[in-house]
Amino acid sequence: MNDPVHHSMDIGDGTRAVRAGLPEPVKHEPTLPGPVFAAHFHLPGDPTGPYTYGRDENPTWTRLEQAISELEAPGRPVETVAFASGMAAISAVAFSQLRAGDAVVLPDDGYQALPLLRERLEAYGVEVRTAPTGGDAQLRVLAGARLLWIESPSNPGLDVCDIRRLVREAHAGGTLVAVDNTLATPLGQRPLELGADFSVASDTKGMTGHGDLLLGHVTSGDPELAAGVRRWRKVVGAIPGPMEAWLAHRSLATLHLRVERQCANALVLARALAERDDVSAVRHPGLPEDPSHAVAAGQMRRFGSVVSFVLPDRDKAERFLGELRFVEEATSFGGVRSTAERRGRWGGDAVPEGFIRFSVGAEDPEDLLTDVLHALDTVR
């Protein structure tokens, strides 16, 4: 089990990101030791100690988990459990906490795979209630639930709820709270500081930021809850590979730089899109006129790299995507290279046919803006 970390809070995000999870320096040893590939470890005598078998623990995961803990809750004793994907992390929270007869509240406008989770939970006898993220609507179906699942900002609609308010009401009724923080990252929002029991993320997205890793994590300040999540990982074997964990840790060193640039670019793009009459329903929590801005400003430190908007129809949306030079058509978000997609192509999301989810990268803002405006003008 990774030890809780207690690094000082009086350092900046950039300093914390580049140093998070590093071991104490040892002469002639690397700053960040390489990945440890091991199915088993030398284990004479009784099976005590941190590393016994490769499905349970690995030194490379331990460093990554310590690093993420430092970012999720600076100065607080929390535990992080790393997973092979974001869905593995989400599933670990749900299935470690919910039993037949329990009730869980999910957002009905959240990540597209949540309906698959709902189907499996209901098959196991768990009552699943849903409500939108916006307007704190989940409060209306909260009574008696074992777990409240929050996704704020929501994907792909970018609605926001008042996490502090929902946590307060949930805890008053004995309900646990998990927050999917994938879009914000810990540099944009810290759910545990807002009172949540779990902070969960797909580290495939902004945390690692290069579109080449599948990973996820769960962080909790409650050792018993964290132990349940860790046991679930052991049972299902949803473990990260050492190489992926090491690459993820290395990627965290640039998290601050990436997030700063991407969030700034996203706001520039959102402002430009909001001024056009051939684009509607522009959403980004950082826009002062956005319906979510007031709540987001009270709980988010940075507003994220995703912008959504609607073009008149499917044809114009697809032509727009085809005209872009510096933007890849792909289904993820949070990466250093801008990506965009017509979200309706998957089905399942309640969005118009011309709805575009745009993940803003770290390109020069002038180049990115020129590219997007040219594509819009071409299909106009």
C-alpha cells in the first residue's frame, strides 16, 4: 500500500507537478527510477512487506499513486489506487461500495459508458436513479441512496453542479459521494477539498495528456474506502502495466504547463465562437456568460480544455471537421493536440446532430483560431 504523503501546501502547482512522487535522492540513482517489471518478488518466510505479487502492488504504481495523491490533496493524508483505465476506476468505486438493495444516483448527462454501468448494477439488484448535472437536480432523487456519482463539468454538455452543496446534503443523509474529475484534473478542481469521499478520473485524458495511455485512478481520504477499492482491483485484476504507470508519472511533470496552455486556448476559442452567428449553444465554464460560470468559479481553479458548440446540421458539422488542418478527429479529450468530433455519431448522448465536442490542445492560439475560423467560413 502506498504511504500517505504530506507535502507542503505552500508551493505552486508547477513545482508540485514536477516533483510529485519522486523518491528521496540517492547518489548514482535516477531521479525517477524506471519501470519495475515483475510478476513476483523475492519472498522468503512469511509474506510480509509491501511487494509480494505483481497483481497486488508494484513499486512503479506506488510512485505514481503517491504523485497523484500529492496533486489531489496537497498536505493531506490520502490514498490513491491506480487502474488500467478510467472505467476500471469508476467500476471499482461502484462495485466496492454497492450491494443488492442499495440505491445509487448517477448523472443522466454524464460519460457515455455510464449506461453500461447502470445495466450491470441493475442486474446485480442495485437501484439506479438518474438526474441531470445542471441545477443540482440530483438532489431531488438523493434520499436514501448509498452513493451519489457526480460528473462536473459533465461530458459532453459541460454542465456544472455545486459540489459542496451536493456533498453537504448527501452526507447529511449518510450517502457517499464520488466525483468524476476527469475533465478538470486536480489542477482545475480538487473534489476531496470540496468534501467528496472519492475523486475519480480517467487518466487517459488530461492527466497524461498525450493520447497514448489508458489509465485511471481513485483517490480517497478514508483508508477504509480506499482499502475497499484496492481489494476490488485485486479481485478483478484491473491493474496498470508498469510501463504505462511510469510514462504517466513522467507525463505529470508537464501537467501544469499543459493545463495552463490548454485552458487559456480553450477560453480564446470559446470567446471567438460565441461571437459568430453560424455557431450556437457555445459552452465553456470559463465564459462569464455561460450558465455554469458562477458555480464553476466558486469551485474550479481552472475551467478545462473542452469547448462544446452546435453547428446547424450533421452535414455542416462533418464538413467543418474535414476542413480542419491542426485538429484531429478523435473521441478523447485533454491531449496536447487538439481533437474534435461530432458527438452524435456514437448515439447515446442527448445532443443535436451538429453538436461538436472540441478538446483544445497546446498549439499556438493564433494558429488554432485561424484554423477553426477558416473551417467555419468554408462551410458557411
